[in-house]
Amino acid sequence: MSKKLCCIITGKTIVINDDYYSKKVKEFGSEELLESRYTCRQAKNLLVRGYSVEEIRSLLKVTKKLDVVSEDVVHAIRTSDADELKRFDHVSIKKSDPKVAKFINNIRNLES
């Protein structure tokens, strides 16, 4: 048997087996918390690096109409994963200066 989880930021859905689902429920504390706070790795990494939900949705070109994510949930996600991501700081990219971000977005648009 398998379960579906939907990222609250991107709307991306994953299918996972029951064992992994049970593990995630234990991590979050309940099924309700898991389903109301599940965030895919890509969105979670961007959140921890300082991007807002709207910026992430724009960067990842999310076109679905999704619910607003409360600041409490964003804070909980950022604090729960910040320690885990610190070990990758030497290779991570921090949120850019607005001028640099605009330049990067222009380059991305040229590649599309």
C-alpha cells in the first residue's frame, strides 16, 4: 500500500510506502501535522536559505493556485531543518542581492 503527500509550497505530490509514511508521521508527531506541513526538499532548502513562499513559487514556476502558508508554519519548517542543512553550508547558495537575483532570472529566461 502507498500514501500520497503534497508539498504545501509547490503542490508537488509524492507517493511513498507505508513504512516511510509511518516514519514521517513519527517525525512530525501526527498525520495531521505531516499533511499540513509537508514540504518537498527543494522548497524546504530554499525556505531555510531565506526565500519567501512567494519567491519559491515564482522561482520554481508553480502555476497551481495553492493555499497561503502561514508564517508560523514557515518558521517551524525553517527552524526544524536549519541545523540539518548547516552541514552543507560550504556548498550552499544564499539568497542573492536583488540585483544579482534579477540578473540570474534574466539568464534563466534566456535559457527557456
